[in-house]
Amino acid sequence: MTTVTKDLFLNTLLCSTFGWRLANGKIPKELSPTTLFRMEEGKEIGRRARALFPEGVFIWETEHVIAARRTTEYLRESSCSVIFEGTFLFENYIARADILTRAADDYGWDLIEVKSSVNQKTEFIDDMAYTTLIARESGFSPNAIKLMLVDRNYRLGMEPHMLFQIIDCTTEVMARVDEFTPYLPEIRSLISQPIEPAPTLSYKCKNCDQFQVCFGKDIDCPIFIIPRLQQKKADEMIEKGIVCVLDIPDDYPLSVNQKRIVECVKCGRVRVDPGIRKMLQEIQWPAFYLDFETTMTALPLYPGIGPYEIILTQYSIHFCDQCGCVHTHREYIANPKLDCRRELAERLIEDLAGEGSIITYSSFEKTVIGALARIFPDLEEPLSQILDRIVDLEKFVHRLDHPGFQGKTSIKVVLPVMVPDLSYEGLEIANGDLAKVRFAMMAREMIHEHEWEETCVALLEYCKMDTLAMVRLHEALERMVNSE
């Protein structure tokens, strides 16, 4: 008989309720470095949470029946006041509670779920509801259900307990338990079937990371590429059997912007907004193509920085005296041992000195520079001058309807379509998430110092590719507009 864990229960609930594909509770064979790093951060947060309860006992047993029996024994011991990984079994369902603490009045227990997040999320309520449901069905009912989150106000050097905030979620969790309870028999039946239940397409598939290997593998242009497609409209299309953009009737009611994208995909022709020409003409030369890389961690890397605070770690600048003509390249990467934001800000001001537009892709660089100006008030004026010169190249791409974009405008999507001879393939670091993690791993000394030079070279090459991609994309836009 399959043991039903929390993840399997919630995945199955989504499958039976919303039509998501059942994941069978399996963990992918290969986890990305980014995922592994975040998992390790979560483990460290868990260790620090447990350290606040030195009297706690840990349920080390991995065999479910033994672990549940040991939990029951500790719950009955009057000398035991805190249990870690308390285990509960009901039929073939299993749940583990991060922390169980004896209530202050010595009557009953409180259940605490630990999360390495600074924000309360609906999914956390679901997690606690499952644990509470199985605990209750096994005969244990907690007095209160609490969520322990990372406190965004924590700074290095503060007392250990100040890393956390505790939120009482009993009311919300119990309401969710009441919703979950009727699904226990249904999920038990689904899990016991020899063949995985057939999934059904729904709006929930839109943001599912399994879509491309599920329904998406058979749909070239799914309706989910339509911008600002709301659930009501998507459900209406699916009910009518419309799952591909190519199947949408010409007279189907959509917004003007949605119709434009649909028509572009269906006809396969590029549409260039005439306004792009004027936007391109307003760029002042010489121009600086700017890209930032940042990192953020659950536990602060340096003094004065909060959990998950964005830390600017490097930049790349391609300097062009005219479109497509690179004159020089400038770059900077921080020392992982130090908070180098001040030095970086000063170097950035120096490297962007002069006249000319500063071209970025998205508003991210503007946001980060604005944060630097608040951190270093004496640099506010030169940083504000930089902000005044920034031009967002992605806004140009928004004026371009290309069937190859499929409704998206990220540079990783646009570049292969517009500049097919330039690719991120072959780079050791080829995406921003991995760049964040690799820098954080150096700062955490999870990468040996003798490997830092190689890692820094890979980080610089990735950031350099981002600004070169903007140079080439800008050039491609100029050619396209001038050929009209």
C-alpha cells in the first residue's frame, strides 16, 4: 500500500479538485544547484528553530510505525515538553510536525510549522492543515497551530530568537482541515489505483512546471500564452474545446491586446508598432548597456542586511558609440567575503560617467539603483542622474508582435528569435537564479576558496553575455524597423 505523505496528498487533492497531473510523490532524480541550495537554507532555518528549544527530543526513526509509536510515548511523558518531527499515522497517511510544544498551562500541545520564508503564504496553511488533519485522525488534537517564519527585521549579531516571528494560524488551519477531511476516502481510492488518473486541462495548468511534459507537449501554442488571460475566459475556452491559439475563432471575444497577439501567432507574421521608430531615435549616443546580478539569502550574509534582502554583487557594461559598435566593456564583481555595495556603487557611477543613454532590459536595474541611493544618501545625486538616463529595451520589444515570442518578452525568449547566432548555451552559468546561488555559495564558503576564481570568471561571463545580448538585440530591432 502506498504511504500518503503531505506532498502526495496535496498533489492528489489538486489532481482530483483542479485537474492537475498526479506527481506520485516522486522527487526528481536530479535537483538543480539552485534547488539544492534553497533546500539547504531550509534545513539550516529548521536547525536554528530547534536550537531555541534545547529541551526538545528528536524523532530520529525513519520507519513510520516506529516513529509514530515513539511520538506517542513522548506525548504521554510528563517530563517531555518539546518534540521535533513528531510523527502521526492514520491508515496509510503519514504526517510529521516540525515542532510540538507542551502548552503553557501544561494541558495539551501546540503544533508549530517552520518555514524559511518572511511571508505568510496560502500553501503554508495547506501544509499545516494536512499535518493537523492526520494528527487529529490518529487521535492527537493540538491546542493551537502556529507558523514560525523568518523575521525580516533580523540582522547579524541579534539574539537567536529574533530570527523568527510566530503567527497563530489556528482558525485558518482548522477551516482548511474541514475542507480537506471529505477528500480522505477519495484520495485513498485514487492512490490505490494501479493506473495514474488521467489529468484534465484547467487554468491551474498555466503556471504548472510540469505543463510542458504533460498537456503542453502536444500543444504548440497553448491558450495560456495569451496575455492577461483570466481564469473565467480560460475555463470558457477549455470547455469549448479551445486549447490552442490556432483554434480560436476570429470573432472570439478578446481584448484588443489579446486579439493582436492571437492574430500574430495565427498568421505567423511580425507586426512592428510604428512607435518603435521614434523610441529608437530618442536613444542618445554613446550608449551604455547595463546589467546587474544580485544575490539574496534567508540568513543575512553581511552586517546590516536583512533576510532575503537583495544584494547587488556585480555588473556588466557594454559601451557603444553607435548601434551595434562596441567600443569598450567594463565590469565589476564583489568580494564574497565583504559587503561591497559601497565600492560597487562608486565604481558604477565612475563607469557610467558622461553623456548618453543607459540601456537595460526590464526595470530591475532602476529598482536596485534606487535602493542604493537610499542606502548611501551621499551618493543619491549621481545615482539619480543615472536613473534619469535609463532606457528600458524591453519596452521596445513590447511594441513588437512576433509569433516566435508566443506572448513573452524575456530576453531568454526574444534573443533566440531575433539573434539566433548568439546563445547562452555552453556557459557554465547560464541563468540569473544560478548566478545568485553561486555567489551566495562563495559567501557561505560552500565553494572552496581555491575555486572562487573559476566561479567569478563564470559569473562575469554570464553577466557579460546579458549586456552583449542587449547590444545585438538593439541592432536587430534597428534593422527590422529600417526595413519596414
